[in-house]
Amino acid sequence: MPIPTEPIGSLPRPPELLNGLAELAAGRISQADLDVLTDRATADTIQRLEAAGSPVVTDGEQRKPSFVTYPLDGVPLAADGVVIPFADGHTRQLPRLTGGPFRYGTFAVSYLTKARELATVPVKQAVIAPSALSLLYPADGIDGYPREAFLADLIDQAEQDIRQCLDAGADSVQLDFTEGRLSLKLDPSGGVLREFVQLNNTVLDRFSADERARIGVHTCPGGDQDSAHSLDVDYTGLLPELFTLNVGRVYLQLASEPDPEKVLAVVAEHSRPDQQIFVGVIDPIDPVVETAEQVRDRVLVAARHLPVDRLGTCDDCGFSPFADDTSTSRDLAFAKIQARVAGTELAGQELGA
């Protein structure tokens, strides 16, 4: 079988959709008008992914306000939540939960269903990991809604988010876990990371072994506006804990790592035989399009550490995780994806896959 290759999630939105989002915010168009633009962007995204030869596609998160906040429609929130600093000095701020019970306002299956109507190949669906949403709960608590009750609600909602996608025919469901590496920056002792993994496993343990084979986790140092929030955190502090997550697929940022062989040695030591490892061979932040030969060579390096039948490729991160991130052009993203597909095929031919 060929080496599998998959996108991670977000792709830059076309200018028409970005303009529509601004027009909606200004009250000059209706939500129905924006939905037309979003439908067009989603169709174009899937068409271009298929044209690039991608054997599995996503909707490029054209409908999500961000990879993390999509469930929060109608949830009681304040704006002053956890602040995430990036290396270039810009920040993103999560909202703060102000009341309960916690319920998703939007489930990811709504995106999946629309994408599957348009695609002619399998569709994967990214969902936010419950550990990321646990950051919504304030440190000083909420009167009448203790943290234990919130976490119980969050676990139920996260299970529903994943299960609906599996039941609706997703080829796989990918948990976005960018906060994993970030947690080691906030707490170098690893205590927060262990809490995150335990919370995520509480959700994952509700699924059967066959279902978990279709569930994956993606980790990266955060990519937004051509900057990262935790690339300076040593991967070796994250990976041993990461591979204790009860998932069948692991999507790893690797192309932007300064020492990929060091990382791969740790992956080989700690990953389980039943886990498919998708290594990042495309750096979404780098403005230079990788060649197919560069991608091939990155796969060949990974194949020195991992069995070929457990190896896959992916992009390091999504290209536009927040709706206002325009740092990468749409054409550049698709050119990089085409290089990933072509380079993975070249590697497969050389490895006899």
C-alpha cells in the first residue's frame, strides 16, 4: 500500500470569504449571504485538495471561527481568559467561562456532513481536544458550578463531538492538541501536561479499540501569523506522555524541527506498534514551497526510525488556524500540499511501499 498522506486542517480563506466576514461584522450583509460565500469556499477547497492528489481531504475549516472556539456558540463567556503569547510578540486570548452547564453550541459533525456531500474521496474531521477547552474554566471558580461538574460536562460533550463524526462516516477524527507542548512552557514540571493527557484519555476510553484506530491526535508548537508559541520547548519532554494517549494515529510537526532525527529516535522508542505515525514534511510558516524531492528526503529520514507500514505524512500544522490569519496565501498553501503528495509518492516508490 502507498504511504498515507493527509492535511491537518485549516487552509487560508479566499479573499471573498474574508471580505464577507468583515461585512457581516459591520452589519452590511446577512448570515445567509455569508453562508453562500462559505459554501463556495468549502467547495473550492475540497476541489483543489482533490486536484492536488490528496487521498484524504478536509473542508479547510472554512466555516470555523478558529480551530479551538467552534463549539462555543451560545456558551456564556467573558473575553478575559487565558492569554497565549507567540514568539513574535502577538497573542491570542481564550474566552473565560462564566456559567454552566457547559454545552457545545456547534458540533464538528455539521462541518463534516457538508464536506462529505462535496468530496469524492474520504474526509477527515478535526475536533478540539477537551484539554484545550478545559482552559476556559477560571482559576477562581464559578459560583454554583464547580470545576468537577464542568469537567464532567466537558467529557460528555467531547465524546459526543467525536462520536458523531465517526458515526457520520469520517475517515478519521483528529484531536487538535497544540496545548500539549505549550503546557510544558507554562509548567516545566509536566504536571499540567499529565492532567491534559488524563482528561483526554478519559474521553478516549469511552471508545472501542476499532473506533480508537480511527481517532488521532495532532501536536505542534502552534502556528499563527507566521509565528509559533512553543517551538523552543524540547519535544522530548512531550513525546513520552503524548504516546500514552489512547489513539491509533499521531500527527507530528517535524519539518520545522531543528533536529528531526533526535525527535524520531524518541518517537521510535515511545510510540506503540498499533499507532500510525504521520510525520510533518511541510512547514506552513516557511514562505518557500518545498520541492517533492525535499519531501521525499524527509520521509526517507523518518523511515530510518519507523517501519514503513506505520509511516504517514502530513503538514506540520494548519495553515490558517484563526479566521483572521492571512499570513499565508491560499495558492501557496495548495502548492505546498501538492509537494507533500508528490514527495510522499516518490518516497513510497523508493521504499517499495
